[in-house]
Amino acid sequence: IMQSTKDSAVYNPAQRVFLVRHAERFNDSREDPPLTAEGEQRAKALADTLRDAGVTAIITSQWKRANDTAQPLADLRKITPEVIPTTDPPHEYFQATANALQRLKDDTVLVVGHITISNIIAELGGPQLPTICESVFSDLFLLVPALGWDGLTRLRYGAGEEISPRCRNLSELGADG
């Protein structure tokens, strides 16, 4: 496996970036469906989990599900989230998020994105992980961008889920479950 070509020297060694996919949303025909009751509970669990983590900035996409996932922590920490719209092609969104994180180099940041959050990790110099499975909402990644591939830790938060072995396949992290 080749190391990332991203220059980790541009990152402050003290910067911490938490990355999550939005919480559970209604799966219906609405263009921008809100969180389900389970998703609202998970958003509160995220705030509880990161309450004392020193988060000083929050980045979300423009979608309600991402904003609503971030909102309990934003309220708790009195932070106005920065909105970076998703794009088509998506690479522009990943790059814009990485650029914002470089600008926020002295902050501890929460990024609430989508199943493609793994692409933002890669854009920041971390490993290229598989896209998050549609059924998984509990992944919480902690990235220290200055450490590149070695700076990624995978955690879980909120209610436990049944996760298939295929969706746990993050062996790049040495994660066994």
C-alpha cells in the first residue's frame, strides 16, 4: 500500500477532526428528508460523545439530515456550523471540505457528511477507506491530519447496529470490529 501523496506538513499537529455520516433519515421520496426518531437520538448521542472533546468548529453539507445531526452539539458548544454544499462531481465537495479544514488548522472540527465521508478522510491525507454502507450510521472517525495514514482512529457512537462483515471491512485501520 502506498502512502498518501498529500503533504501532511500543512496541518497543525494539534488539529483533530471528527468525521461522521449523518444520522438515520427517512428513506422516502422527499428530496431532503429529515432525521427519524432514531436519527434524532443518534444526533443527541453524538453531542454527548463529543461534549468534552474540545470541538470548536463544525462543518456540514447543505442537507437537512447533516445539519440536524450536527445541531445538538452546535447548540451545546454555541457554534454556528459552516455549510459546504455537496457538488456534482463530488470531488469538488471533498476538496472544498479539505480546504476549509486547512483554514481551521487550529481548531478541533466535527465534519458531518454522507456515506462518502471516507473520501474526505483520503483528501486530508488519511487512508482511502471503502464508502460507508447505507445501513451504517454509528461510525465516528477521529483524524489527526498531520499524522496522515497513522492519524486515523475509528470509533462508534450511539445505539448499536447490526453491521455485516462486509460493512466492517476497514482492515486498513487494523479494526476487527
